[in-house]
Amino acid sequence: MSNSVRKRSAKIEAMAECWPMIKALLGGTGKMREAGTTYLPQWPNEDQGFYNARLGTATLFPAFARTIDVLCGKPFSRPLTYGDDTPKTILEYCEDIDLQGRNMHSFAASITEEAMAYGICGILVDYPQAEGIRNRAEEVSAGVRPYFVQICADNLLDYASERIRGVETFTMLRFLEAVTEKVDEFSEKQVDQVRVLYRGRWETYREKQNSLGDLEWLLYEQGVSTLAKIPFVPVYGKRLGFMQAMPPLRELAFMNIEHWQSKSDQQTILHVARVPILFGVGFGDDENITVGAATAVTSDKVGATLTYVEHTGKAIESGRVSILDIEDRMRQVGAELLVIKPGKITVAQTLSDNEPGMCALQRIAQDVEDSLDQAMQLMAEWIGESEGGHLSIYKDFGAASLAEASADLLLEMNVAGVLSNETLFSEIQRRGMVKDGITWQQEADRIKVQPQKQGVTLPGV
């Protein structure tokens, strides 16, 4: 087998165009600095040392990552609920759904964040190899059971599908995974391998030396599966088609990159403006000039002058306004996912009208819910159950207006400590929720003297 088994197909590459950018943004300041000139260009004729200093002092405003956290926290602010048709065995599995200690609630929150960030991820309903086990009773005794595996977007390599009995069905799935192997009694290592799933069988490939001594991806293991289908369920952020999607907040990611670049420019101009340049006229080459707080500069030359040249500050203010404008647009993009169409306020209303008024985040939560139901059904088929049951994700969090939705995001940022109380007040006032004429100082003084509710600690003012 050639190295093509490790390569992404054109179908996956089409979706993956913006994944490196998203991965860098989610990685924070460190990852953005590692990306170097990819997201922070080095300008023509810019000295390498100056650029390195500029890159080394740049800090990321985590708008994209924070928006993902805030939005994905809303559907999981309340526990998942299960339908009466969910078998007891499946409910027991949900307490440790991935055999790594995560329950279904935690697993569902994780795949929602992945789908929101990258646009797609997947749930593989895996089953360990059970050699020598002959029946269901022996499987239970040995603790062998199906479990969920989160397949990240970046690990997807290829797929094939065809319409079978009117349903688009996977006929092949190829993805990259990391396997932990024991080296000795005290250490272990991670090995990358490619797994290829077909209907009723599977193969794995690992990088090894071939007969010529070159590294090549070669067949490592293969076997048959008792389930005559590929137990994989895609989870979409913004679905474009079967196994085709895009990140719902893709434009926010581009804005965050713009902010990263603009903020670096602003830091540079502030540094330049804070260090005035000493300019002298009329001094001779033989005159030594010493400048300091306790020194005086004299010259025998007529007309000799010594002055500081300082920046006017106009560009600084323009840059500050531009950055604030980008931040405002980023908040709006995130908030738009929470806004329900006019006339539909509650989930009960939208569901009764075939969901035409759901906000974008509610639709994403609904899609995640459907994917989890499908995965539970696959889990049931692994153990011979006819019904896998259903679960429900909390979805009554839509906002009636953009102002309301963005205010909610601002409050989340304030609670997280990334937005000051004064800025929160000014932004709420700008949205018309606090009447004009009230200053932050007046409100801060009122907060200090008002009685606190029992068990509630007000943020510092």
C-alpha cells in the first residue's frame, strides 16, 4: 500500500481549508506566535529583529475561542434527559460513554464544541475485539461493550457512500488515530495509525520500513466486524450536504485574525509614540552631548537648538477606534447565532410550527441531538437490542433580539474575567438597556451601598 492511505481526499481537503487557522486561534497566543508570518505578516523592508520583537510581544484577544465556549455552554447548562424508550443497559453505558470516564453529557458538550469550531466531527461507535467470547453472557462477564469514540475533524481522511434503500450510507471511512502501546513496565508510546472501515470488515495501517528501507504506510491488521455497517455518525456545525459542512463561525475566525494583526500594529505605534526622538540642530561634530535628568546641554554655536520630536497621536486614536469596531463586529457575529426569527420566542412555539423560527444555535443543538440518537441506536445494534432510545438537549435559550443576545455574551465575558465591569455597563447602556445620563461612577456608588442578597457576592467595583 502506498503512502496515499495517509493522505486526505479532495473532498476532505475542501472542508479543511480554514482548519489550520481555527486550530491556531483555539491554541491561543502561543500557537498564534508559532504560526509566525502565516497570520502576522512581515512587512516589506521590515527588519527581522524588529519583526521578531513584534511577534514575541503580540497577544491574542480570544474572541473566537471564547465565543465557542459561551455558545456551547448554553445547551449544556442543564442535564441531558433520556426518553422512556431508552434501555437500561444503554443508560448504564451513558455513565461512561467513551470508557475514559466521560458521561454522555460531557461527551455531547465536547462534540458540539468540535462541530461549532471546525464545522464537522464524528461519533464512532466502536467495539473492542473479543477473541474467544462466544455469546452475549460471556461478553457481559468479560466487560466487553460498545463505546463512543470522538473522531475530530482534523483526523478525517476520506469516505465513500452510496444510496441504499433510499438512505445515503457509508461504504468506506478512513481516518487517523493514535494508539498507545506499552514499551516496558514504566513507559509507553503513542503510535499513529490509519483505520479503514468497510461494511463488515476493517483494516489498520502503520508507518514502517519497507524492503528498500524507506518509510511507508503498510497493512498492520485486518479483520471482520459482526455489524454489517460502518458504525459512524457525522456531527455537523453548518451542514452543506452529506459529510460536507463549514464552521458556523468561520467569518468570526477571519475577524479574529484581523484583530490579531491590527492589535500588533497598534502595539507597535504605541511603542514608537512613547519613545520621543531627540533632534538637534547647529551642534558641531566636536561637541559631546550628554542628556539626562541632572544634566544641562550647552553650545557655543549660534542658533543651536535641541528639541524632542513626538508623535501627534492621530494614528493611535484611529487604530484604537478600528480595533474597537472589529471587537464590536465579532460580538455581533457570535450573538447572531442566538437570535430567534421575529415572532418566535420559545422553543415550544417553534417546535409547534415545524421549527421555522429556531435560532442557529438551537438548530445545531437539534442536529447534535439527532446524531446522538443515531449513535445510541448503533450501540443497541451492537448488543442485539432493537431500540437505542432517545435523549434531549436543553434548547430554550434563544434571544428575541440581537441586543439581548449580545448582552448575554458580554455578561458571560464579564463573569469569566475578560471584560471589566465598567465596559460591561457602557456596552449595556449602548444597547439601550440602561437609560442615557447615568454614568458608571454613579452606578458603581449605588452598587456599593445597596444591600447584597444572601449568598450572592457582587463583582468588585
